Amino acid sequence: MGMGFLEHTGRDIQEGFWASLINFLLFQLGWFGCVLSGAAGLPWLGAMLATAIIAWHLLRAPDPGAELKLIGAAVAIGAVWDSLLVWQGWLAYPSGMVLPFAAPCWIVIMWALFATTLNVSLRWLKGCWLHAFLFGAIGGPLAYLAGQGLGAVEFVETRSALLALLVGWALFTPLLVALSRRYDGYARIRADG
């Protein structure tokens, strides 16, 4: 193997690093935008920011249809799951609820935002189901606790809510990772490399 191979491999690693970093930073920007605007009573601002980030993600994907299917699955799961938590009286949100006992729009769009990370910055979760399980079991409840600290969500029944979030995210994260293996709109980039 000549220098061309080493240069090509180095470029792929660097491009993969930058793509993952940008994906991670855009997710964080969208997360904070949704949470802070939800806490401020302006949920549509965060939802618009997250929508722009998701659109950018789809425009960059070699197979946007596959990414859109993954995002749609995440939105369906998230809308039902978070609405169930509200309906049970475990969580309450100060703004963005279109229907009573339904999850607010900004939390549902955050599920779509999360899906944009699965084939880019969280791709490493595809290697081990235990990692995906633990990532969800720990990261899911911590994200909601952070949202509570910023005033975007209230834990009405703290123990029940935390237990439900732990179990739900521990199950949904591996499920979404499995779906991301099937619906990987970024697989062609790696295959062409």
C-alpha cells in the first residue's frame, strides 16, 4: 500500500471526526434552544431552530429518505412515550402543549433531533447493545433532569418519572440504534471511502 492509501485513510478519519463534532454541537445547540425556549414560554423558537438543524442534516445525507424514516420512527416513539408520561401525571411542561395530556411540540422535535445523531456522532453505539442500553438508561433521565434545572419540565412524581425515564430510554435507545442500522442515510459516505 502506498502513500495514497495513508493520505486517503487520514482524510476519512479527519472528515469523520469533523462530521461527528459538528453533528454533536448542532444537537447540543438544538437541545438548548428547545429547552430554553420551552422554559421561556416561547417553544416555537426552539422548534424552528431544531427544524433547521434537522433540515441541514437531511440535505447533507447521501440517502435522506433513509434518515427521514429513522427520524419519523423516533418522532412517533417520542410523541407516544412523552405523552404517556404527561398523561400519567409524572411530568408537566410549562409551554408548547398543543393538546392537553400530550407532550409539547418542542420535546417531540427533540426526538427527531436525537435521531440525527444516531448515524453520525452516536454511530459508535451500533457496536454494542449494552452501550446503547446504558447510554439510554443514564443519559435519558439526566437530560430530563437538566431540563428541569433549566425550568423546561417539572417532575410531578419524581420517583415514578425517573424510573419510567430510565426504563423507557434504556429500551428505546437500543431500538432506535437498531433502526439506525436499517435506515442509515450516511452509510454511502463510509462505503465510498
